[in-house]
Amino acid sequence: MRPIVIVATLIAALALTACNTVEGAGKDISSSGKAISKTANDVKN
């Protein structure tokens, strides 16, 4: 569980530094959330 949290934090930090607008931040966070969900499902199965 801990590695997933670390990866999620890094992705969120990179996503927030890469976007220029609030809309861009929303898209970045959404795509990061999808990646985290996919990883969690892969680990669970």
C-alpha cells in the first residue's frame, strides 16, 4: 500500500507543476486518479 501512496504523491506533484490553469490541474488530477485506480485494481487482482 505504501508504494502506491508514494507514486500517487509523485504523480500529483508532477501534474500540478505541469499545468498552467485550474482546468489543466483538474484534467491532470483526473488522469492521475485513473492511473492510481488502475494500479490498485491490478494489485488487488
